[in-house]
Amino acid sequence: MEELGARELGILALERRPFAGPGAKERAIREELGLSPVRYYQLLNALLDDERALAHDPVTVNRLRRVRDSRRTER
């Protein structure tokens, strides 16, 4: 199995961090990863379905999957 790339690892690392205040996460996405927030969330959503991400960081991936699933059922 191929390992996760630097961008994928960066996304998971960013999701583990707490952010204080509105806009702090979006600013970190732009500054640290060089991505727009829209592209970041597209990549994050795909990453949540990647078994390599689950193997690397099961706590974060499972937490984010639960959040995603609960938001889908609310719609």
C-alpha cells in the first residue's frame, strides 16, 4: 500500500489542531498548505474515504467521518 503524501499528512495534522477564533483555520489552510478552503475541504472529504488515512490516524478520521455522517443525515 502506498503511503500518504505530504499534503495529505498536512491536512490530517491541521484537523487535529484546535483553532481560536473565526477565520483562524481558513488562514492556516491558506498559509500552511497553500490551498483555498474550498479545495481543502474537497481533499479532506476524499481523504476520509482513504484507508491509508484511517490506518495513519484512526482517531481523527473516525471523528471526522462521524461529523460528516451526522451532517448528511441532517439534510
